Amino acid sequence: MARFLLYLVVSVAGAAVLAIELLGTRVLAPFYGSSLYLWAALITVTLLSLSLGYYLGGRWADRGAALERLAALPAGAGLWLMLVPLLKQPVLLRLQPLGLRAAALLAATLLFAPSLTLLGMVTPYALKLKTHQLEQLGRTAGSLSALSTVASVFSALLTGYWLIPAAGINRMTWGIAWLLLITAAAVLLGGRRNLKGAGLVLILGLALTLMASGLQTRPGVGVLTVQQSPFGEIRVVERNGTRFLLIDGAIHTATEARTLATEMPYVAAFDLVRNFYDRTGEMLLIGLGGGSVAKNWSAKEWQVDAVEIDPVVAEMAGRFFGLEGGEARIHLADGRQFLRSSSRTYDVILLDAFGSSSIPFHLTTLEVFQLIRSHLSPEGVLAVNVECVGWQDPLVQSLALTLKRVFETVLALPCAEPPNALGNVLLLAANRALEFPEDWLGNPGDFLDDDYQRWCAVQRNHAWDNRYTPATEQARLLTDDHNPSDLWAERINRAARHRLAELFPAPSLAW
């Protein structure tokens, strides 16, 4: 019985460590974005906490190891984890002034290091309990380490592939906490039949659960839905007459709440690309978002294929942003994977998969632009939507340089003012001249009776009148082998978070 309980604690502790690490990305990403820095912060905190736990666990075990004392480790880790859903909002808001990097690292430490340290203490303590002869030390250490690692592997797969999307963050956190508490109670009951100790652990867990349920933060005013997908937190919010789609806390779509017409300047500016054609055609959209682009082009009788990696985003586009089934053929896949498996060619391809919270670097490289070119008709146009800080952002320049290795003509259409502000730039690339008759542009004065159409015309005129060729002298070629674009995203993400805080003053979203 003692051996079984020992193996139980080690396996549960190993499983909990990986589950907590994966859970941490979902707790922190809505505040800091799902960036390389966030993952680095969580991995750093996890490894440092485990190292401290190994050290403390070994020293504590040498003072007299006992099975009952081992139960205190999962119990303590579980009780602290119970508090995380309650602590996260005040902790994250208090740390916000420190900046993204420092705040992410410190938040991960405060929220998760106590539980991870206690779980790190389990293996050395269990090793002391199980080792009776020096000759068996290596075999025992290997067995316990293997058991803990195998449990971690299954936990990572189960948590990432199913549990987080199915259960949500808070219920998942409490579920891990209760698993640890029940394990501790089982050890206390199975060891010396410590009914009082087991009861105390479960009563404390129940008390914290009831308290957390009573104090659990409700969605903020205007929050229409919050869902966890395999790829991030998806949130639909209405504020001041605008409906937003937020992915990991970054704005991906903004529409007028009543009509669902886009309020994103780049969506209106992208309509300029149709002026390069005197006919309708086929357009591929990589990155569906709320579906505003797909709706606009479908309304002009273009055939639209949309590739979206996240099924929850595709669901939100139909449920909250009015995208109808006949307006786009939606393919649930990674953009690059879709291009590799498809043989179709398109007149226009819009790459709209770059958010401020993260930039999928595999969609920014020379290799993917060569792949895209193979799916364009001879007169085809590629448009890349980039959120950046300034018209000459290093990301814009490097993307332009990389596009120039594949296409003869590269042109930038700015969608924000002033030229050094956070906003969108559309990069157009083609093996043809990118020009059209000026009278095709349209005059905002032609829409005096339609405020929305006049706004769209203003965005198109601004983008076209300010078109430019990005400077590339100091730019870096982006390849699969060397691509720092996800590092540059941190600076863009920081600026976007400041704007988000202005739009949604804390705690209006009740993250």
C-alpha cells in the first residue's frame, strides 16, 4: 500500500507540473499576449521553482522522511492553486506598470512558483522514502523520475488537446487543485489512517472552493462571450457601440455593433485591390478573424476561400459578426499547411494572420512567400496586413525586403496617422504594375448621404494617396532559418496593450 501511495503522489505531482505550466499561458496571455516572452517567463519560473523544490525536498527528507509528511506537499500545492483564479486579476493589474517582460515574469512567479516549488519537492522526498539500500539508489531514482516524466507527458497531451478547451481556465485550475488535495488525503488515510488530517485537507479545499465560487469575477459589462480554444482565449465584447473580437487580449476585429459594418481602416483600404481588376475573381483569405474582409469581397461577387486555424474563431465570425455560410468557403487549417496541400490558384491572396499579441513567424518568411506566389495567377496580387508602430517599422521593412526577393513590385499602403503611431500597413506585392485609373479611386464627397461609405472612401483615399515603397537598406531578410519577427512583436504588443487599456479601462473586461 505504501509503495502504491508513493507512486501515486509522484505521478500526480509530475502531471500537475506540466498542467500548471500550460495553464499559465492561458491565465497570462489575455494580459500580455501569447508571445515568446510569455513562454520564456513561464518556462523560467517552472524550472527555477522545480530546482528550488528539488533542493528543499532533499534537505527536508534528510531530516526524517515520513509518508504523512509527504502528503503536505500536494496539499499545499493544491491549496495555493485554489487561490489563483481569485488572485490573478489583482496581481496582474498591479504589475501592469512594469511593462510586458518584467510583469509577465513576476506574475508567473507570484501565481505559480509556490505550487511548482512544492511539487518539485515531491520526487527527492519520495526517493528518500523508497530507498532502503544504497545499491538500489540508481534504480529507485530512475524509476521515480521515469514515472514522473511519463505522467507529465500524458498530462501535457490531455491538458493541451482537450481539458483546457473543454473545461475553461478556472474549472481546470480548481480541477488540478482538487486532484492534488484528494491525493494528499489518500496518502494520509492510507498511511497511518490519519482521518483527522485527511478531513482537514478536504475541508480547507471545500472552503476555498466555496469562497472562490462566491467571489469569482463575473464577465465585465458588454462581454458577450468568453471561450477557450486550442489556440487562445476568444472574447467578444461590445463597448460604446462597437463590437470587438479579442484573441488573447488583442483586437482582431471591430465592427459597428448594430450593422456589423467594419470599423477597421485596413479592411476598407484592402478594397483598393479590386481596382487592379476590371472583373471579379477568386480571393484567398488567410486568417478569418470576424469575417469582415470575406463579407466585403463576397458582396462584390468575388469567390472567397478563407483559411482559419481556430474553429472557435470561425464560429464567432458567424455567431457574432454576421458571416453567412455562402459568403466564404472556410477551411480549418494552418495557412501554410493549406497552401502546401492545395493546388488552386487565386487572383488575390490576403495574409491577415498577424496580431499584435503574436506573429506566426512561419507565415512571414521567404519560403512561405514563394509558396504563396505559386498559388497566384500571373496577374495576381498578394496583400499582407501588418500591425506595427509606424509606417517604417522594422517589421514592415523586413517583410518588404523579403517580398522583393519573390515579387517585382512591392508597395505599402498606410492605414494610420500619424506616421509613427500604432496602426496597420498593407503591403501589396505582385509581378505586375500596381496602378489603376485615378477616377476609380472614388471621392468621399460622393457619399454625403452615407456616413459609412464616406468613411470607407476616406480610408481608401488616405491609404492610396500616402502609398510608398518601404526602405529596406537596414532590413533583415526573413527565412525559416533566421526570423526574429516574433521578437519584434513584443514592442508592437506593448503599444497595443496601452491602447487596449484606454479602450477598456480596468477592470471593465474582468479578465
